Amino acid sequence: MDTRPGSTRFIPRFTALALLLSLILAPAVRAQTVVHVPPIREASPVASPPEVDSVSAWVSQAKAGFPSNLGDSAGGENYRPYEKVGLIGRRLLRLLGREGLPQAHVIKPALDSLGLVTEVATDPASPAFALLMVRNPARYTADAVGFLYWYRGSDLRLQGVVFKGGYHPRMRVWRTSGPGYGFECGILAETHARLLRFTLLRLNPGSMVWGIQQDEESSPLPGAPGEAAWLDLNQDGSPEFVSWTSGATDSLFTECQNCPKLLTERTFIENGDGFDLLDERLLPTPYATLVYFVRLLIDGKLAQAEKLVRDPAMVREAVAQGWDKRVVRKPWFTERRQDGSPWLGRLSLRFEGPQGVKRYVVIFAMREGHWIIDHWSEPRAVPQHYPYVIMPPDTSATPATPTPRATPTSLPATKPPATPAKTR
């Protein structure tokens, strides 16, 4: 059986999905156009399929329910419009069938066309599962509800889980041998402020219900703005995830808005009860190298600082310029990137030290796979040269009457002097 995403076996199901959507949207389209035709004969009305009527009703109920929800909670009566969207998602996914579930992303444009706000996530390694994240289109700060779909025999089941934000969900599902559950599902998502959130679910042995094993309420993990990704670092079939978050700025530095930031890389692995932190480190970047170099100078660890520069003599030069002193609370300010990239090249900085305010351009290079400071320089001020300007004559006064040009006259011809007579 060919179950590849590009297989033509899925074309009938996609056609059925498109047909269902056209039937749902058809009443709204027909209501906008009135066509007058002469009556020919009375015909019996054509009944819509039951699934079309139910989906149309769910769409209307969801679009009417979201604006009337009170507060940001997705529980209680506020849950009803979310539930309607979850049921619509199940109806559309059923048309794709079990083999078409890996292509669950195709239902998002369909839901968007209905005025709903959703995101879809799947796991290519576990094609029997899909996630539909539903948000309130009338209240962007409200909680989201993620609906998990999975097949139990021929029944496509669903279950809703509340998320804070639920933006950009990334899902990973894997089989386990743990007691009391057969599958685990990890979901990485973000809040509206881009704070990373992690949720771990476990499916009971009867494949009937997912239980929350770990979330931000019980065991917060990333909790900072940044990026995260699922990986299988040791290739054992059980995933890990890694996050890259912007940590607190070093107290010596002030960073401009578009300047590089310090990034913290964290690796999380699963133990018996959930996921825990395995490793945490400052991501090595040119900017991080500069911060570490200045810190070593202030702490008096000059021998270690020599390993971060191309020439050890640069350490003595930095000390001579007062880099090992802290005369103000934040003596360093990153002004801009010199090459347009946050990773490579050079940085432009301002330093307020014992010798006053100075500006430096710091150049970085790679040595044995690590960033080092190649050199720095103090850019000279560009002199201002003003061009010489010739002032135009003052034309405000009445111009004098021009003097007529004199006509040149020919001078009278002069006779050559007489030649003296010769004497005898």
C-alpha cells in the first residue's frame, strides 16, 4: 500500500473534503447572488447530507460563542465554541481516513476559510496522531485548546487539552514500555509573548484517555522566550528536546535593540516522571566571547583571558586602556553590528572607562573551532570639510545704466623718420 504524502490514493479523500467544504460554504455564496429565471416546473428540494448540516451548525455556534466568552479561560461554558471546532476538525479528518492523517495540515486552510483560527501539528514518525490547536479569534489573549486525534480501531477519537497561548505547536509521539501507558505525547508551544511551554501526555493502555503527566503548572521547564526543537540525540527512539532562549543580559553590558544577545542552550531528557534538564550552557558566539573576555579581565584572570585573543599582548593592551575597571554600573554599550549578521564579523561598542568615553570596533575570528578576538581598533572621527562657496553678486539694487561701448578708431599713420642726407 502506497501511503506516501504524494500518493494518488489520497486524491478521492481530498476530493471528498473539498466537496464537503463547498457544500458548507455554498449557502453563504448563494445568498449573495440573486438570479431570476422563469419557472419551469416545481421540483422537490434536495436535502443536504447530514454531515453538511451538522458542520454548518457547528460553525455558526462556534463563531457566535467565541465573542461571548468571558475572560481568558477556556474552561466551563467558555469551552463550548472550542469543542465545536474540535468536532469540525474530526469530521474533516475522517474524510482523509487513517492513511491520510499525516496530511492533516490540509484542513487548516479549510478552517481558515470558515473564519476560525487554528494550527495543525503532526509527527512524521508517528502518522497515526494529529493535533489541532484552536484559539479564540475574538480574544487573542485567551487560552487555547489543543485537540488530539488518534485512531482506536476504526474510531477516530479526540480529546481536548487547555494551553496557555498554544502558538506554533510542535508535537512528538512515541511508544513506551512504561507501566500503565503505551504512548507518550510531548507538545512544545508558545504563549503570545513567545514564552516556551512544554506539556507531556500519556495514553492509558486502552487507548481511551490521555492524562497530563507534566505541564507548566506542575513542572515548568523552558519558561523563556526563544526557540525549541525535538531531537533524538542518542538515536534510541525516545526523543529529547533542546531550547535556545535569550537569558539575562550581563550586568556590564547594555545591548541595542538589534544587537546580538546572549543565548542559553538547554537540553532536556526524559526520566521516569517526566523531562528534566540535562545540560545548560551559554551558546558560544562572538558576543559571548567578548563578554567572557571582559569578565576575566575584571576578575584578574589574565592567563585565561589570553586564550580568547589572537596575541597574548592584547591582554596587556586591554588592561592599559582600563578594560579591567568598572567606573560606572554598565560601562559597555553595544551600538550596532558592523556586518549585518548577529553571528559573524565584528561589533561596534562604546566603553566608559577610567580614560573617558572611547569607541571600539572589535573583530572576531575562529581558532580550533572556537571564537576568539582577532583585534580591535578605535575608529577615528571623520573630519568635516566644508566646500568653498562663492557668494553671488547682490542684485537687489537697481542696476546702473550700462555705458555704451566705445567704437575703436584707427590711429593716424605716422611717417617714418627722414633719412639724413649723406655729406660729401
